[in-house]
Amino acid sequence: MKKFFRLLCAAGLVLSGASCTSTSTLTMGVLEPARISVPSNVTKVGLINRSIPSAGNKTVDQIDRILSLEGLNLDREGAESAITGLYDELSAYNRFENVVIIEDIEIQRKGLGVFPAALGWEAVQQICDEFDVDVLLSLEFYDTDTKATYESTMVTVPNNLGIKATIPGHKVTLNTEIKNGWRVYDPRQKYILDEYVENNRIASVGEGVNPIKAVEAIIGRKEAVLQTSNNLGNRYGRNLMPLRKRVTREYFVRGTDNFKIAQRRAQTGDWEGAAQLWEKEVRNPDAKIAGRACYNMAIINEINGDLEKAMEWASKSYADYEITNALKYVNILKYRMAEQQRLDEQLSR
């Protein structure tokens, strides 16, 4: 009989999601602080590009005449595209009054795929004063490295009569690695707020009657590199912005009829109505039921944004009634409260 009940319960979980468990799940949106904490008094941002193309690592076997010159141009244009992506992202974010791309300054270094020495604070302050900005976001290095792999294949080409014929040929795959690194300089604090490195790969494939023709047949590699570089700048810019994400929480749905009715109210979006029923159970003589009710009261307070009240209820659930889930929830709330403090500091201007 017990085995039959377990099988029935398992089937019910598949169908209803939570009919044989004491908890159900919900998701809620939370706003987390930006990964890079820029001081609240920073309102003007300067963007600089310290990277210039490196002459090394640009040859690919015997087809370097095609790729070497293009590679140098690709580094320059790719770096510019990354800066443009960063500019677009920060300009669309109303946190800053002004975002400026700073050009024609003597601080560039050849892109070797590694961080150069950090700028001196005197130089950083001089640039900030000259261009009236508070901090510098610097593309410290940008480098593309392309390697080719070959294989024999059959290619289709038109003959003198205009009829397509299949003949032995070559297939070339160009694997381009984009290396980029960023720093954020704060001259007021004389502190580097962030150092960040990211590598991306792009594969391009072409076919032809010989390796050179195969490389020439590759279309769109440059466009793909430039678009990816622009996306890299966009993505780095989002590190300066608060991030909205969804988190999952569990709440209790079993214990008394009030819990069952509260679950149905919650499923219809009536969380306040559910909370009214949970609150009736927080003094239930059954310690388990009272503890579960206290836990659920913590949940509703987090939903409403009152993290301190949520912490009080979660702590009571664990300390007074030994609800194991509540201890884990207490730690989650501690983290959220610390993150909320960081977020408040970032948003206060």
C-alpha cells in the first residue's frame, strides 16, 4: 500500500507540480547592484582606447599577404567598434550626464593580448581635467589572432561552357580569437575600480580551388568581428548598471486549510490575500504550522520589498520553531540586504 501511495504521489508531481510536497515555488524580480561600483558623485565618463594593432601574430601559413594587412586594420576597427558599443550602452543609461569618447591622446600601447602597465594617476587626472570627466573607462588592449586550418574537399565551379563541375579543392576555416581588456580609473580615489579580460572566438569557412581562393571566398569575417566587438563594448557597459533578474523562492502550502486556500490565492496573484491567511497561523499551537506561517510571512515581506521585516520573520521561523528551510532563507536575506545597501549607494546621487 505504501509503495502504491509513493507511485501515486510521484505521478501527481508530474501532473500538478507540487501536490505531494509541503512547498511550492514562486519567482520574483529583484534588482541587483552593478558589478562595478562607480561612486554616486560620478556623473561624467570618458572613454579611451589605449590599444593599437600589434604587428605580431598576424601571419597564417602561406596566406599572410591576404590576412596580415587586413588583420592590422581589423584590430584598429575592432577596437573602435568596441569603444562605440560601450559609448552606446552608457549613453542610453540615464545614470550619467555625459559620456565622451576621448581621442588623439598619447597613451596608446601595442596590443599584445595582455594588460599594459596601468596609467599613472597624474596622467589620468590630466586627461580628466582636460576633457571634463570624472572617471576613465579604458580599452587597455584589443588584439585579434587568426589561425587557419585546411582540408581537402570537392568544390563546384563553372567551366568554360558555363556548366558547373565538381572538382577537388580546398576548405579553409579561419578561427579568429578576439582578446580585450578593460580598466576603470577613478582619479579622485586614485583607485582602479575594475580590471576585466574577455576572449571570444569566431569561426569563418570558405572553399576554393586552392587555399588562396578558399580564403578569398570567406565572406563576412570582418563584419562578424566588428559586430562581436561592438557587443563586447555593450556588455562591458552593462557592468556599470544595476541588473534585474528573477529569483526562485519556496513557500509552504500544507499544514491547515488556510495554507491550502492561501496557495490558491497566491496562484491567482493575490499574495496579500494569501498573507492574511498565513498571518492567522503564526500563533498556531502546533509549532510546525506556526513556523511555516512565520516563514511564509518572510516571503510576502520580501515580495513587498521589506527585507528587514522578512529577516525578522525568517529568523523567528528558525529560532523559535526550528524550520530548517528558514536558516537557508536567513542567509539568502542577509546577502540580499548587503546587495540592497550597495544598490542604494549606487542609485543615490
